[in-house]
Amino acid sequence: MAETKPLVLDIDGTFLRTDMLLECFWGGLGKSPMAVIGASLRYLNRPAVLKRRLAEIADIRTDLLPVNDEVKALSERSLKEGRSVYFASASDQSLVERLARDHGLKEASLASDGEHNLKGAAKAEALVKAHGENGFDYAGDARADLPVWRHAENAIVVGNPRGVEKTLAAAGKTVVAYTGGWRWAALLRALRPHQWVKNVLLLLPMIAAHQFDLATLALVLLGMAAFSAAASSIYIINDLLDLEADRLHPTKCRRPFASGAVPIRVGMAAFAVLLVTAVSLGAALGPAFLGVIAIYILTSLAYSLKLKRMRWIDIATLASLYTLRVVAGAAAGQVAVSSFMLIFVFPVFLALGCVKRLTELTLATSDERLPGRGYGRADRSDLLNVAALGTFGALLIFFLYSFSDQAVRLYPTQWLLWVALIPLAIWLIRMVWLGYRGRQDYDPIVFAMRDKTGIGILMITLSLMFYAAGLWQRWFGF
């Protein structure tokens, strides 16, 4: 390459492993959703104005945006060799200038200015005017950069956009390829399939009602699939809204969208597909289940947009979302669910919500409030107290349930239900204690499904309940 000629770098998908317009959209949506929606509708046909407005609303931290290490190394190497390096991007000028300062680029950058959108032919025209025909080398990542590459001396292509290298080679351009793009495995990780284990909660009404036929099980399994799709769609939205907070987190910074391993636009497409899948399966299971999953999705969206940043309300919302899974299991399998059961599971999940926050605070590396949350380490004692109240409430409700008409009918040996309270209490207290000591991961339900000791304690509880119901005698003759 001609060392005397400047190296011009595109930003979105080239220097950065993300798109600054979409970063602003999601960052702004988390801060002021109505302002972002209003600006997007008003300026949809005026991209330069839209970019400026979203940049003002979101005010994202450009120093946290994930970079393409190879392109970053190329720019640093070129600077050391005394070569001029600068950005030419369709992103808004204010963000481009800040990004340039973050990475030590002192040359004036070219960018959209709030009136003119510097993309494709407009960018090519500006660069030819500044440096002449073939007077610069250009790094880009999309077919929209073809007009620029045609006027560059050398083409640096990032991520192998379809057909670009062949087109440039046919035009006689020297092409250097750099890695980019994304992998399906990274997208699958963004769906958090390990979290689907939480949907076993849909089985609880079927188990509690002792309705173990295959037809009911098949319907509940279909409901679990619908909730898995719905949950994954919400995880994507949650991650997109939490990009900045995740990048400040010691482990969440490695999540696919925060790290740039998966582009934001791919996440948005995956969200749409998963949402349609969840609603379609919900409709197939009937209006009751569809209504529950709709409430779950809307509540989850409200949690992602606002409620998770509100102290105590976030924990109550988490408990409600877990409880909705139990309601969904009853709706999917058409099983009658006791009001005692719903009143019992809510304080259990309230306690586990506190455990989630206790774990995060214990594992935090500083005394500052959790990024994107309203809690600091000073709140650990209050969270512990609420978790204790939830535990006590759940055990009390279980005890009162043992005197209900349904319990008398389903569990003839009543005193064994009282015995089952002992391992249940041990499990709940142990979960709270492990969270307080920071000996869990960041989701207590997922931890519980992997915790062999805890599973053993729960199996003892369930076995005692089955014996009280006479199920062991019926199944095995003892």
C-alpha cells in the first residue's frame, strides 16, 4: 500500500464491531423511550437528522464501544509509521469526533452533520474532493461502501460482504481482507438456552394436581417451548437495552451484543422471529394460555425498559414473572390450580429475587450502585430481611394449605405434609444464605436446577408429599 496516502476508516462494522446509530437507538430507548420512538417516526426519511437527534437523547459512551482488534491494530501501526489516519462515517459527527479522541486519531473526521448523510456516493465524493482520485486507502464492511472503494487506491474489506471482493478485484483494485461478521453459536448464546430450564415451573400445577397423563404433559411441554421462545426474545431486548451497563460489568461485558460478537441488527431480527414463534404457539394452546404469555411478554418488556431500575419494584416484578410461569402451566395443561399454590409460590420467588440481587452485590467489585440497578452494598441487610420474610411467608402458607379442602382430598396423610416443611425450609434458607455469601451465579433458579445438594433436598420434599398423597403406594405397592 502507498504509505504516503491517508488511511480512511469506516466505523460501523469496520473499526467498531457495532453500529452507532443502533447503539443510540437502544441506549436512548432505555433512557427516554417516548423521545426515541417519536424521533424515529418523525425523522425516518431524514437519516442525518435522526442520527443527530438519537445521539443527543442517548449520549452513549463511545469509549466503551467494542472495536475490531485487527482494524484497531492497523490504525495504530499506520500512525506509528507517520501515516494520516482518520474516520469517514455515516454516523453523527458528534459521536465520530468523540470516538476519534478515544482512540488517539487527531486528523479531522468526516461524518454526517445533522443535515447531510455521509454514506455511499456522498462519502466517496467528499473523499475524492479532499484527496483526489485514488488518493487514499479505505476500509469498509458493506456493499454500500463500493462507491468509495472504486475511488480508493487500495480496498480493505472487513467481514467478507457478499460479492464485494470479486467486484473490486474485477475493477483492478488491490484488496486486503480482514475478519469480521458473526457466528450462529454466538447468537445461540445470546438466546441463553440454559435459562430455559426455568420453564420447568410450568410443570408445577400438573404435579400439584397429580395429573400425570401424557396428553397433559404434551400440552405443558408445548407451553414450555412457547415460554422458552418468549423468554429468549426478552433476553435479547434486555441485553440491547443494557449494552452500556453490561460493558461496565466484570462478566456481562462478554455477552454477545455487549462485546460485538453479534450485530445489533441480527439481534433485532432474532427477537422478531422468536416473538412470532411464541405468540403462534400460544395461540395454538388456546386463549387462556395466549393471554398469560401476552401478559408475560408485556411485563417483561416493562421490566427491561423501566422496572428493573426501580428498587424493590424490580424484585416484585421478577417474582410476578416466575409466578406467571406457574399460571401458564395450568393454562397450557388445562389443570385447576389452587389459589393457595399461587399465594405460596409468590413469596418463594420474592425471596429468590432478593437472592439474585444479594448475589450481584456480594460479587460486585466496588461499593458503587450496580450499573443499571438501584442497589448498593448498603442494601444487603434490607434484601436479606425481605428474603427472610418471603421464606417465612411461603412456609406459613404451605402450612395453612395443609388444612384446605383440596389438601385434605389430595394428601390423606396430613402430618407428612408438615414433615415436608422441614426440608423445604432448609432449601429456602440455604438458597438465601448462599446468595448472601455470593456462592451462586447470577440467577438463583438456574443455580437451583444445577445444585445437586439443593435438588436432593427438593426431591426429599417431593417424595414426602407423594407419600402423603398415597402415590408411592399406588405406583409401587408400598
